[in-house]
Amino acid sequence: MVKVITLYRAPADAAAFERWYVQHLARIERIPHLRRLEVSRIWGTPLGASPFHLMVEMYFDDRAAMEAALRSPEAAEASADLSRFMAGQVLVMFADAFEEERSKE
């Protein structure tokens, strides 16, 4: 699998961010080929406060599926919405995702 990771910086107005994000999440959920969506609310780091507020991970079967999804009208709509509300306040990355099997010992 592959994923798109988006880190959202801590907003100046948390209440406005939360109202916007509910609508934005609905846009993300409409992106085709999306296999899994994971949202993490960040509350700190080992050194204290984090500059990030939220992490969203969008999983796809492979790079071809991710690239097709990112070219879709639904992704364009979500991207435009993100640019309008969070311009310069997000970090977007692409990654290969795998799970490591661990023994239960």
C-alpha cells in the first residue's frame, strides 16, 4: 500500500478549524480509490508541544491508484478547499506503507 500523509499545523482559531474540517473531511472521503482513512489528533511530542494539530493518512492499493485518485475531480475539490483555508499551514508527503509482523512473545 501507499499513503498520502497530511500534517496540519496548529490553527490560530481551533473552533473555526474544527468547523471547516468537518466539511473538508467529507470531501476527502469522496476521493476515489481510497482504501483507508486514518485521522490522528496530535497532542504533543516527547519534548512538549507539537507544531502540528492533526495528521491525516489516506491509504491506496498502489502508486497507480494513488495517482489516479489525486487526478480526480474529488481530489481537486479537496485540494482547492485545503489551499483556501490552510494555505501554507500543511505538509503533504507520499509514503510506502507496510506492517511489520511481530511475535507475541
